[in-house]
Amino acid sequence: MQPITVFSLQPWAEKMLHDHQCLMLALKPPIPPVCYKPGDEDLSIRTWTVRIRAEWIIKDGLRHMLLFTGDEETALLLEAAFLPGQQRSLNDERRRAFVSGLFTALGW
């Protein structure tokens, strides 16, 4: 298995992994924009799931939790968490992308 996206776990999810060694997360799949008129067929949104399994290793006397999944493609939809040192460059990149998109939309 390959490493999955780094993400933050809510305290309840971390407790679930410690207690049961597994967790299932529900994700909404990306939905393309559509025109919907009353009377059209139902556009109900189904969910995708990511099953996560926890395993522990002990290194230098400390217990570390490692997470694994067999749902690699769906796991890529999890919102990534970034380290504090990465946040500034990430914010700069988002600003540049926003300004570029704005200028393109305005025809500048």
C-alpha cells in the first residue's frame, strides 16, 4: 500500500481507531454543475466511503499510530492537512490562483 493523504482526525475518530482499530468515513463525491428544474428526476447525492485501519508501531519507546486504507482513490478526496511550515506557501499559492482566475474572468 502507498501512503494516503495527511489529514486531521477529530478526537472522536481518533478514539474510535484506538478502541476498534478501524473507522469508516463518508465522503460526498464531486458533483458536476447541472441545471435542475422542478419535476426533473431526483438528483440525490450518494456518498462514497473510505475504510481506515489503524496499526501501531513502537519507535524509541513511543507508540505511533499508522493508518492504512484499501480505498486509495476515494481517500484522495479527503481534505488534506498541512504542517504549519507549509501553510504560508499554500496560502500564497491560493492567492495567486485566485488573482489569476479573477483576471481571466475579467478579461485582463
